[in-house]
Amino acid sequence: MRCLLSSKCKENALLAVLMYVEMMCNDLDLDKYTYPLVLKACVQLRELRYGRFVHAHVIKNGYALDLYVVNNLMRLYCVCGCVGSVRKVFDRTPVRDLVSWTILIQGYVDNGYMKEGVDLFFEMIDDGLRADERMMVVVISACAKLGDLKLGRELHEYVWSRKLNFDVFLGNALVDMYLKCGERDVALDVFREMPMRNVISWNTLISGLAQRREFKQALSAFNEMQDQGVKPDENTLVAVLNCCSNLGALEVGKWVHTYIDRNRIRVAGFVGNALVDMYAKCGSMDDALRVFRSMSTKDVFSYTSVIVGLATHGKARMALNFFYKMLEIGIQPNEVTFVGVLTACSHGGLVEEGDKLFADMWRVHKLKPRIEHYGCMVDLLGRAGLINEAMEFVENMPIEPDASIWGSILAACSIEGKVELAQHVTEKLVDRESEKDGTYILMSNTYASVSKWRDALEVRKVMKRQKIKKVPGCSSIELDGVVSEFRRRDKAHPRSKDIYAMVEQLTLHLTGTEALSDGSESCMI
DNA sequence: GTAGGGTTAG
């Protein structure tokens, strides 16, 4: 049985469980060495039914006080999501060791009860027990999920004061914790000081940076990882592709694709979906479709990526065809799929079809429309010039319209030049969130669209008086795998002079009007 | 008994 379990493969674990059944049939009793093995097999299979049976057997045969047996029993309930049972077994055991506490706490943490897990940790410390490295890894990762920096520092301090061994697990947990608690620089310090790093350390760093939306930094971490000769795994590639999607870094994305092909990594699941999404977001819809078609298994994510991609590329009909195809082969759409579908209708001017699909969301697919979906509908009506219908829709919404809904209305007003309605909406918006710059910009643009320049200027003055600044938009381009970000009036790039000279030439070429020398276009505000 | 995953959103 021990040999079977050492392979960590499910088939062998199943064989181990069958051996147990065979022993039972032959009236062979298990001892304190065999029970833990059977329980470990159940853990590997997440087999709760047999596990409970073994549990009853353990009690009957008087092994309920054997620590090794009990800990494995707790572990089984832990992976099966039965926190209550973990606790019960723990409470019934008079003698507990550090392992029992660790399994108990992890049981809480893994099943989403982070706070309770941390509380138990302090209860244990109060009991006079000293935590070891493994225990600290569990608690620190719980703290990362909580995003509680104060607690994180306290735990790090504990690691210091007890002079615990700073191994790769502890290092990874700390890096993750600091990244999730908003302390990027501390995380980087810990990362640099780690005596040992593995692929998980790098993945923690890269995906942690990506989650902070620091995609450029994430890509440089990836470059550094390669310089140091660490081989990326599938998780690394998915995280890197995600960065590419957000940056529009097509060249890096293509490089990853080549790497995937060269290393014979299967283009399916997360990797395939991330590739499709990357190509779609980087503007290479043909490549996105090619990857999509090559995938052996497709799920709701694959279809959603393609639908959203086509919708944003203005291929409304094609996006909808993919949607209907998806239904045909029996893949259930989710909320995000509908964001894509409704966006397609909105961009394609398909009011009637959009209306019907919106109704189908709940009627057919039992998906409750969220604020995003209502936003899409307002956008759909607004873009089609049906402002009154859009207003009516907003007034009859079962949920409170948010700023983005009113933003859609304002955007429509600005296109159609509906000044009175825009004024009415702006007043509502200003009441709610006065610091938002977009409201004022749209109002000003509405005035400008009907040539009311003086009013437009007045809005701008109000902004100045209330010290509201327009948050500058940011664009980025990628050249030779290096991503450069640009803001308006930005002169940070080493070749900014050349860049602006080129912008001027291009503008002259395209429109016959001169670009302003500071690089901003001559726009309304 | 220990760490990271992670794709979809105008």
C-alpha cells in the first residue's frame, strides 16, 4: 500500500482503497500503520464516503487516540471541505501536536475561513506551543488572502524572533503576502534576499505584479527569470500572456506562443484560452481564431474570449454566430459571455437582437443581469440614437444605476447634442461623486458638440475651481519586446523629441492640420 | 502537515 501511494497517482490510490476493501472482506484487521495509509489514499482521491467508513472503523478498533491516525483523518476532512468534522476530530483528541494544529488551521484556511484560521493560530501560541516553518507558511498565506498588512508584519516578526529557517516555502509565502498587502517594495526585498528560489517563487512574483496591474514590471520579472535560466511552467506562461493582453504586447505574446509550440505544451485549457485572449486583445483576431480552432477542447472561457474579441473588433454578426454555435454544442454561457454578446449588438447596431438576448439571459439561461449588462443595454440604445428609450430603460431598472450607466447616457447625449438632458444627468452625477473627471468632460463635450463653446469653457472653469483634474489617459506600444507607455504631454521617453516630431509628421500627413508641439491633439478640452 | 497559479467585463 505504501508503494502504491508513493507514486501520487490516482489509479494507484484507488488500488490502495480496493486493497483495504479486500482486507475487510477477508476479516483482516488493520493496525495503526495501515489506517493512515488508507486515509492517505482517500485524501488523494478526495473520497469522503470510504473515509467516513474508515473513521467509524478506527473508532471501533480503538485507534481514535493515535495521533498519526487522527491527523490523517483530519487531513481527509480538510481536503473534502468538511471543516466541522475537522474541528470535531480535533476537539475529541486529548493529545495534539503541532501537526494537528497545522492541519486544523489549514482546514479553515483552505475552505475560506481565513480569519478563523488566524485566530486559532494565536490560540495555539497562547497555549504555549511554538510554531514551526510549515505552520507559519499556512498562516502567512492566510494573511495574504486577507490582505491584512498589520497581521503580516506581526507574523514576519515572529519568523525573525524565532529564527525560523528562511526556506523557499516561507520565502514564497512572504513574497505573496507582501504583494497582496500592497507592499511591493518589501516583497521585492524579500524576494532578492531569498537564499533559494524555484519556479513558484517567480510565478508568485509575476502574477502578484500582474494582479497589481503592474504588467510591465511583471514582464521584466519574466525576463529576469529567463536570464537566470529558470524554466517557466504553464502557470508562468498564462500569467505572462495575461500581461501581454493588458499591454497589447503582441511580440512578447507571439514569443510565448512559439515557446509553447517548441516545448510541445498542449494548447488547451488555461494556456489555450490565455493565447486566444492575448491575440484578440492585441488586435490579431485572425490569430485568435486560428488558435481557437486548433484547440481540442473548448470551454465557456474559450468561447467568451472569442466573442468579446470579435465584438470589440466590430464583427458583431460573427460574434453572435459563435454564441449560437456555443449554445448548439451545449456549452452554457455565463455573465461575461453576455457582456460580449450585448457589446456585439451595441457595436453592430442590432437593437432588436440585443433586446431579445438580454431577455433570454434570465428567461432561458437563468443568469441574473448585472449592472454591466444594464450598462450594455443603455449603450446599445444610446448608440442607436434612441436616447428617450435609453432613459426609460434606466428609469425602469430594478437596480440603482451607477456612474457608468449615466456615463453611457451622457456619451449618447454628447453624440446627439442633447444639452438639456445632459445637464439634468450631470447634476445627478455631480451630487453623487463630485471628484469624477469624466462627468465634466462629457458635459463639456456635449456643449461643444452643439457649438456652445462658452458653456463648454464654463464647465472647464468649474473643474479648475473645484480642483478636479482630468486623469490622463495612457497608451502603450511595444517595440522589440520593450513596452513603452505614453501619457499626454509626456516627455519621459529617452527619444521623446523624435517621437513628437514623428507624431507631427503623421498628423500633418493624415489630416493636413498641425499637431500641437506638446503632443496633445487639438481636441475639445 | 508547507508556497504561486488563473484565462472572460463598454
